[in-house]
Amino acid sequence: MKESYITTAIPYVNGNPHLGHAMDYLLADTLRRYMMSQGQKVRFQAGTDEHGNKIFKKAAEAGISTQEFTDQNSKKFQDFIASLGVEYTDFIRTTNPDHERRCQEIWRRLKDHIYKDSYEGWYCEGCEAFVTDKEHDENSGICPDHKKPYIKLSEENYYLRIADYKDQIREAIETDALKITPAFRKKEFLNLLADMPDVSISRPKSQVSWGVPVPDDDDQVMYVWIDALANYITVLGYPDEDISTDWPAHTQVVGKDILRFHAGIWPTILLGLGLPLPKNLLVHGFITVNGEKMSKSIGNVIAPEEILSKHGLDPFRYYFLRHAPTTDDADFTWEKYEASYNELANDLGNLVQRLATLCKKNEIASLKPLAVDLDDEFKKHMDVYAFNVAFDYAWSKVQDLNRQIDAAKPWELAKTDPAKAKSVLKDIASQLLVVSQMLEIFIPTTAKKIQDVFTAAQILPPSTPLFPRG
């Protein structure tokens, strides 16, 4: 059975995991759970990007070896992924010797599209990327992401000739052979593609010592693009192994700030290798705090761990999968988060508690798990990556079950028609089990608890509410 392959962007390990990383993992995990619910076999990649000057400098500041620094920080990301309830099949580190060796072979296979040239241009140390004169001028000489001036660099580097495949890339994106979601990101990138220059793929060893050596040139080290982007196929074993069981990827999940690399440079590498392009790029936005971009200088950075520690995992997943638009920017405030938690407690927590209590009181026996297909309306939204819309739809079902209980008043009905009361409660509990299959894609721990309550030998309300109040 062919596997569906989902990838996440590999974070740079010079810092701690942040909410942007959490969105990558949560969206990919949501897609994984949905596809598996549809009987698909899914392969899921995660990893860490571990080369470059910033890593080398951070390790020196910490007074430890660069390898030890990357070991520690890669472990942080692995622990972080686990804390989100996200399960991957493959984890890759770019300092892995197999990855480094495979990157060198990829470089050799791309040699017809690589040339050496001197370049003088504007460079952002934070992005570790050159920008065009046009971008420099449009941003008034300051990187909008890192709030630092671009610096002028003159170097002799190797370049990947993007121009060799621009027409093929444009056609693939325009025809949705490489589909970019949302559509407005597709338009943004196509506008950029016209002026996209060839890209520097190496740095002088005198400038960057911590990296993969360029084959047959001791003076140059591979730059991030081939080293990091190639992870999606080196983790599958390329070029040592046939990867056609998994590649092309079904979906690659990326943040909007790295779309240009995944829609421009990455397809150039793949086409140069004679490999098919991924089928989908799912692009998400940024998480702001109180309407502002998170910044250490402003002092408004909120660590994911701080939010997780407040109410636990599923309230975290609930907020960022339902109240954060899947493909646009989202804002976080503690007030919004508390309101979100109250929704969980009022709509779902109370529903489970009172329904289970009524079932116990009316001596309703265990219900059998229902193996039903997911609702067509729900699947329609999931299939186009409108995860938050699908979650809203599932939640409307939860709210409808609350209305059904209020309208039927089974506590009163039991006094006059016990059989009818039992029938009503069984029906509502059965509907909740069906809804729980949708919820399982977003808040799996809670969904499993619901299923355990209503399929147990004796239906009993949870001893502790699903979402306790402070």
C-alpha cells in the first residue's frame, strides 16, 4: 500500500520552540489523523536544521562544543513535539552523517545546474539569506522579520540556477500540479517568481565552518538550501534508496515566511534531480500576541510551554486548531484563551458530565462503538485544509446535542415514560460517540475519554470533569 507522506519544516536549533513551530506540527498532525481515519497509511517527517554560523556562535557563547549544543537543542524540539501529542514516523537531524553524505551526492547530481560566481549584495544574518535590491529598497534597508539592517556582502559562492526551471515551476503552480493553499499565497509567490534570482548555495569556509563540505572544493561549505531542504528526501533514503513509495509528498506544511524557498528553490532541486514535485504546499500564517508580532525587544513573547501548563494539551490544541485560521495569521491573548477554555468546559465538558450522569441514573447499558464514516460536510472542509472550519462544524454538533437534551428534558421524561427517556438518552449518547470521531482528529485525548465513558461496561460520569474550573 502506497504511503501518503506529510512533512514539516525543520526548525533551526539556535533557539527554543515557539508558537510558529507548534502550528507546523499541529496542522500536520491534524492532517495525519484525518488521513488515517480514512484508511490511509501515513508517513510523517519532522527534524532539526543544525548547521550554520548562528549555531556555531551560540555554542561558543554557551561554552560547549557545537555538536553538544545541537544535541541538546534537537532534543528540546523532540520533547516539544511529544508535548503536543504529535506522532511522527521519521525524525531527521541535518548533522546526521547519512544526511550529510546524501546531500553531497545530491550536489553532484545537480552539478549541471550549479555554477560558481562572485556576488555582492544585501544579506540578512537573521534569515541567513541574500535579498534583491528591490526587496532591500522596499523594506527601507531593514529586514521586516528581524528588525536589523541588511549588510553588504561580497563573496565567491556556488549558485543554483533557478532560471533553468522557472517556466516548469510556474506552470506546475498555475495548473495546481503543485497546489499552494491558500490561493492568495499562490498569487503572491507567482509574482515573486518572475524576479527570483539564482540562489547562493554555498558560503566560504572562512565565513562558515560548521556545515556540510562542498564536494571537490575544500574552501566552500554547503549553504542552508540544499542541506536543509533536501532533508525531506534524505530522510526517506534518497539517493541510496528508491523513494517512490513515499515521494512525491502528499502535503508539505510550511509557514508563510518560508514559502518562497519551498515553492522556488525546492522545486528547482527536485526537477534538477529528475524527481516529481510535491502535490501540496499548505501555508500557515503567524501567531501574534495582542495584535503584535512576538518580539523579545517588545517583551511579548509567550512560550508554548507557558500556555500548555495553564490547562493542559487538548485546550491548547482546541484553541490553535479551532480559533486560529488554518491558513492565515491568528492572534493570541490570555483573555481569548480563557474564553476558549470556558467553551470547552461549558459545551463539551458539561455535556459529557450530565449525559453520563443521566445514563447512569436511567441504568443505560454500555453502548457499542460505532464504526461510521465521517460526515461528508466535515470531510469537504478537511479535504481543502480548512481545518478550523471543519472543527467549527464538529463543534456545532456538540452544541446541537446540548440543545437536544434541553429540549427533550429526559430527567422529566423519566418520571412519565422511562422507556422513552432511555431511548432519547441512548440516541444522544450514540450521536456523541459519532461526533467524538471528528473530535479525535483535533483533541484526541478528550475524544478517547468520551469513548471510554460511553462504551464502558457501566456508563459512569468522569470522576474528574474533563475541563475542571480553576
